Amino acid sequence: MKRLVSLILLLTGVLPLSAKPARESMEELTSRVFALAESQYAAIDAALPEGTFPKSVSKDAVTTEEATAWTAGFYPGSLWYIYLYGKDGRIRSLAEKYTRAMEPATRSHISHDLGFQFNCSYGNALRITGDPGWQPVLLEAARLLAGRFNPVTGVTRSWNFSPKGKTWLFPVIIDNMMNLELLTEAARLTGDDSFRDIAVSHARTTIRNHFREDGTCFHVVDYDPETGSVRWRGTHQGYADGSAWARGQGWALYGYTMMYEKTGEAAFLAQAETVARMLLERLPGDGIPYWDFDAPEIPDEHRDASAAAVMCSAFVRLASLTSDRKLSRQCSAMAEKQIRTLASPLYLACVGENAGFLLYHSVGNLPKKSQVDVPLPYADYYFLEALLRWNKIL
Ligand code: GLY
């Protein structure tokens, strides 16, 4: 009888914790991930040819790219985050080295990605060390980004190209919301409100033109630069023009959460809340989205850990900004679920694996069959940021 009672208590979870393995606390999980990151990210450095940055992995080896690539700033950015957590001097030296190596990209920029490139590298360097020596390059990048603004469209131009078969005149992608943080930083540092005004104009115009009734957003909106009218809406990296490309929804959630935090404009918070409610409704049980919410073969489609990481970092921040208590709890619960899934053996590498990256299973551009089910530097970056935010270190 006693054994039967014990069994019932064990199964119902009432028995003392000692009878079951204890659940890893979020502090323990964070410390485990950052210990891994320290060793993996030092190993990446050892494998990189001088002047290059990690792009992904092929045949068990790190692949590389130049400072001009849109993702180059994430490696120094992650090194700054790893330094912020562990205060290891060797990691700081690497962060400094790879941040400085980004500087040539100010002379050959070809898109809006200056925010990703320079806010993650120089921006974190400045915020984490407080050393004003990092400021001039950051501000130069902000000036270049501001130069892509057109007062007629009210937005900054994303790309200078049109893909085969299309004639875009002034394409703006939802990803560009992320680059606005560089402009808000420039306004804060210089006191020049024109940077902030451009960011606000871009975010307001994007609410009007990128979003659908159901809270999802288009990837690309092409504007007429002479009249400001919308010429075309569709996708470049998603499944279909009308689908919800997962990382794009992540950029939207993060972008509006960040813009509310930087400006206090209520419409930006409302937009972030709308996107969050849509995501909470549509994310799978483990919190990791398929690469496109409308991909036709779900559940036999690829997951995208990078989209999960972006959303996760934004959910943590939105949970502390929204005054809707229920939504705040839901955002926190989703972020914890995403963190625990990403930190599980399903997604997280072991020491010495994955050519130094942390996370497996991201998708870069599936329609182009490029970077499908691979590690990507921005997946690691936003995952580390989510952990720092969760632990209130950031
Ligand atoms: N910013 C490009 C991408 O998210 O793939």
C-alpha cells in the first residue's frame, strides 16, 4: 500500500524533488550555454583566415565572408555578449579585433544592412566598454544609413538590386526595422534628432504598408520613389507573396518592440503586441517556427532556429514593456519554452561540434536553396541576447 501511494505521489509530481531529476534552472542553463559559447567562439577564431568572418558551416568546416556581408557583424557582436557575461579578457580581445575588422565595410556599403553590421559590432563595443573611441565608425554607419532615406516614400531603401524578372524601384524589406536601432543610437549620441525622425518615419510608414489584417507582414514592399505610392508587395525569401515568412515575422516583432523602447510611441507598442498575439497563436508547441508559417508541407518542413532566436529575444523584452499582464505572461512563457528548446540537444551543439557555432537548424533562403538547415551567426547572436535579457544582464 505504501509503495502504491509513493507511486501515485511520484506520478502526480507530489513526491519530494529528490525522487525525480531536478529541472535545470534558467541560471544554470545560461551558465552552461555561455561556457559552451566561450569555447566554441574561440575555436571559430582559430579556424578563420585573417580578415574574414564566419558565415556558416559546410562539410564540418566554417565557411567565411567579408566585412561587407550583412551578417559579418554578428560574430563580433556575439563575442561582446560572451564577454559581457563571463568577463574573459581573451574573449574581449577577440571582440575588439573583429569589431575593428568591420570598419572597411563603411566604404563599400550597398544596402540598409549597416544596422546589423555596425550596431552589433561597434554599437555593442561602445555600450559594453563605454569607450568613446568606438563612436566615430558607428556614427559614420548611421550617416550612411540615413542617406538611404527618401522623404517622399518616408522610408529608407533596403536593397539596390531587383531580382531576375522583377523591376523594383525602391524596395523595403521588413528586416529593415532592425536597422533603425542604429539611427536611434546616433540620435542619442549626437543629440541630432534627424536620425530619430527618419527611424520614426520608417516605422510609421511600415505599419501602414507592410502589414496585413491578420497581423502578419509582407517581406518586401516596393515604392515609387517619385510619388511614394506602393508599387508591389510580396516576398523574396518566403514561400509565397502572401505567406508569413518566419524570420520576417521575427524582425517585425523585434523591430516594433525596439522602436517602442527607444521612442515611447504607443503605436509601436501596439504593433509589437499585434505581432506577438499572432505569433503566440501560430507557433508550434516547442516554440520553434517552421521556416515559413504557410509552408505547404508542415510538419515536414524545415524549422528555423534563427527566427526562433530573434522572436525569443523580442518576447523577453516585450514581456517587460507591455502593460497587458496576460500578454506579458504569455510572452515570458513562450520565451522560456524557446530558450529551453534551443538549449536542448535537438538544437544546441556540444563542445567541438558544429565548426564552433552554437545552434543547428537555421534557414537562410530556402526558395534559393541557399543555407538550408545550417548554423547561422545571427541565430547564435539573438539566442545569446535572449539569455542576457532573460537574466537582466542586458
Ligand atoms: N536580412 C536577411 C535575412 O533575414 O535573411
